[in-house]
Amino acid sequence: MTALLAGLGRDATARARRALRPLGLGAQEYLVLDQLRVLGQASQTELADALGIDRSNLATIAAELCDRGLAERSRDHVDRRRYVLRLSRAGERLLTRTEGAIGAAEDELLAPLDRDRRDQLYDLLRRLADGVDLCPAPSRIAGADEQDAC
């Protein structure tokens, strides 16, 4: 089963990369922006942990997103020693543009499944992700909307 999951993960990532390339966005950059949309704001450590990305890699991705004006970094109002990231308006607009591209890539991958099977697959994947604290579900995040990042 591990080989099957790994292979599907590679295929899904390749499809996402192809879909995002015309928008000038990499797969990890997309995941970071989308997770920021769900969380509202987060420290780099929180984002790295939520996405399962190495913290030093996340720092590089965050710096690039801030340099491009897609995310904003500011001091945490509660702990002034800490910085938090949030999605900028430009980042929100870019994510809106990615929805069709990502949706089409997902539809292509999931074409063999009818709606009920897709819903079932999502529920099972969500349960697995929750079990390893990957990409927190909105219901587990205070103040988050009903959209899921991963």
C-alpha cells in the first residue's frame, strides 16, 4: 500500500505542478498560500509543521512569497519576538486564479471515481491526515472557514 500511496502522491504532485506552472507558482508555494488561507495567519514553524515541510525549506518559500508580495510577514501582536505570515491581497487573487487549474487537475486524477467514491476517498484521506497532524482540518482550527487546505 505504501508504494501505491507514494506513486499516487507523485502523480498528484506532477499534475498540480503542471496546472500551476502557467500561473508562476510552484506546488509547495501553492500549499503554503492555501494553508495560510485556511489558518488566517501562522508562524513559519506552525506552517512547516502543518504541511510537513522542512522548516528551513519553509523559511525559503516564505521569503520568496513575501518578496513577490503574495504573503506578508509581521510581528505577532501577542509575542513581539515572533513573526507571523498571512496571505496578502495579491496572494488571495492568485489563489482564486489557481482554483480552476487545481480543480481540473484533481478532476483528471479522480475521473475513475463517481461523486460518492470521491467523497469517501476524501473522508478517508482527511482521517489519515488528522491522524498525523498534517494540514489541519478547518473544524480543528479556531476561526477557520470550511475550506480545507490540503
